[in-house]
Amino acid sequence: MNTDTIAAVATPQGRGGVAIVRLSGSDALAIARRMFRPARKNCSFEPYRMEPGTIDAGSFTDFGLCVYFRGPHSFTGEDVVELHCHGGVGIVRAVLRRALSLGCRLAERGEYTKRAFLNGKLSLASAEGLVDMINGESEAEVRAGSLLYAERLSTAVRAMQASLTELLAGIDADIDFPEEDIERTDLAAIGADIAAIAEQAQALARGYGTGRKIKEGVRVVLAGKPNTGKSSVLNALLGSDRAIVSAVPGTTRDVVEGSFEIEGVRFDLYDTAGIRDSRDEIESQGIDRARRLIEGADIVLFILDSSSAMTEEDKAIYAAVEGKRRLVVYNKSDLGDAALDVPADVRVSAKTGENIPLLRSKLFEACMQGYNADAAFVIEERHYAALSRALEELRTARSLAGSVPPDLLGVHLRAAWEALGEITGETANERIIDEIFAKFCVGK
């Protein structure tokens, strides 16, 4: 348990209507009493009640509010006081400086949330969910972070750990009390129990592909030869003119980016230089970048000009993206419908907007199969790695069940339990914990 009292500004830097200076620790209320004079007579700083009054900033006073959260029923699990002052930069600095002069220590990055974790107010996974909520750029990412913050993943992980604990208890009893001649572990049934736990871990790990896209966005690369209308398709999808549109081939010489959301999921578009042989040094650099982007794409929109026959250049690009998830898009449908060698997934006219909504829908279906806005997906790579290690141990234990002594089986089951504990924080080392809380800003 921490004994020192920390203080920091809990609101963003800069000017604003209101700013919050937060104190947490054993002396939080005592220091607040020295800084705040309530407007209400006989005020006893009743917990969870907002009190108006005067904040003493040392060289001046400010009229504001004060609220006391008594531990352990607070965010950190300690006594917490928030002073709400006006949001001028000088005001906030002075209020914080006054708190530090009265005995507070300046909080480190993420120290409030770290104290909440250390005091058992939330799991390590829940803390990571809070980071994802704060940093989320899309509605889906914030929603996924909120489910993680609400302990959805931790609850599932703890249920698996409880099942493993029960199996291990039976194995340990057989080892510790062999003279009682009571076999507590049914070796014929334990394999099925392990398989059931492994299936739960597999179900969680299976959702990581979708979870990664929720957190990082879906990378969509538009590829095709010059002058097929890639830039026009990008502009149509975004609903704004981000890329220069010209009838001159090779206008796009570098990557043009833009983002939009479908059902709250962010799709990041990359309009690349038309892939072709070029003697222009600048255009060639753009083409090289285009090839690298295609390699890292979640999906490629292969753009063809539906008003003209497919060329050898088109065919070469089509072959280059053949191993990728892709949608074949016939653009310029308003100009004609030539017989092309490759079947279209969707025909659009970026100029008129025809079937652009359909293209968005097909993008979502191709990349987010099985997506449910209310489902809790694994969105952190760290969680996926821990689940994968647990799953490997469980599969090994399942294959050995019935053919090795129970104590050897227990080695793998304990390793699976510990891998799962890294998610909740029960077995996470100090380095992992420090790295996670360093992602927070000071004041959170």
C-alpha cells in the first residue's frame, strides 16, 4: 500500500473552462482542507458531495469546487480529492504548486491507475482497456476498450484459471496423500476437461484478427495501373477530395491517405501510385512504396477501367495481388462496360457515386466477418501472446493425459495458469506492468 500522497492535473493542458487537480493518498483530505475553504458553513467534507468554495493557490484564490472520494470506494482505492478550478494555465499551475508545497508528490505517468491496479480495484487487462478508450480514434475501438475495461476478458480468463485450479487441486491431493488410496483425479476424464478449457482459450484467441483491425484500423490499398480512377474512388469513399484527380497518367506519385468509418470501425485508405515501369525517378519511388503497402494491406481494391479492355499491365498487377485478400472493382461504369477477363466484385462510378455505398458494404463484409459490436474481442497483442502460450501448454497437457504421471501433467497446467495470469496481472512481471502504465498521461 502506498503511503505518500500524489497530485497532478487530471484535465488536458491548455486553456479551458474548468480544470481538475487530483490528489490521492493518505493525506489527500488533510491537504485539501488546508487549500479549500467551503462556502457552506459547518462543512464536514462529506464523501461524494461536490462542495463550492474558495481554492487557495498561494498568491491568489479562485472560486471552485471540491469533492472527496473516501477510500476504498474511489478510483485508486485510496482517499481521493478533486479540486475543480478555472482552466487558465496560470491558475492550474498555481493550484498544483500549492498542493505540492503542502506535502504532495507530483504523480508519475499512469500512477493513479497503477495504484488502482495495485489496490485491487481493476485488473491489468482492465487498465489496458482504459488506455484504449482514452486513445481510441474510432467508435469501435472505444467500444472494444470499454468492454475490456469492464473486465469482460478478465472474467473469462479467471473462469479458465478456476477450472485449472480445480484440476491442479485434484492432482496435488493425489500426490500429497497417496496412502489414502483415493484417486481424486480421473485420468480418463481429465483429458476432456483440459480440452474444454483449451477450446475456451482458442475461442478468445480466434477473435484477435478482428480485434487487431478494431484497434489499428483496416488497411485498404487501392492498386491498379495509372488512370483507372483510383484517386476518384478514394475520394468517393471518403466523401471528400483528398487526392488530385487528372486525366494525365501518373498524377499520383506518392501515397495519399484518408480514413472513414463503417459501423464504427476505422478503414484507412491508401491511394498508391499506379504500378507500371517508369523512368521518372519520383514516380518510381512512389511505385516502390505502393508495392510495400500492398504487402502490408488487410485488403486490396484492384481497380480496373470498365470502359476499356484489360491490358497486359492490368493483368500483371492482378497477378501481383493474387495472394492478397482483394476486391475487384470496375470503375467508370458510367462510360461503358467492356468485356474484361477478371470477374468484378462490384461495379462503380466514382464520378456519379453509383454503387459506392455497395463498395463500402463489401469492404466491411470482406474484412470484418463475424464482427459483433457487443462482443468482447482480444485487441491487445500482449493478451493474444499470453493466450497462445496458455493454449500451447493446454494442448501439450491434453496429448499427455493418461500416458504420464499426474505430477508431470500438472507442470503444463500450471504453466497455462501462469500464462493466463499475465493477462489479468496476477503473474505479470514488474517490467510489463511499468510499460503498460507508462502509456497513460500524468493525471490518469
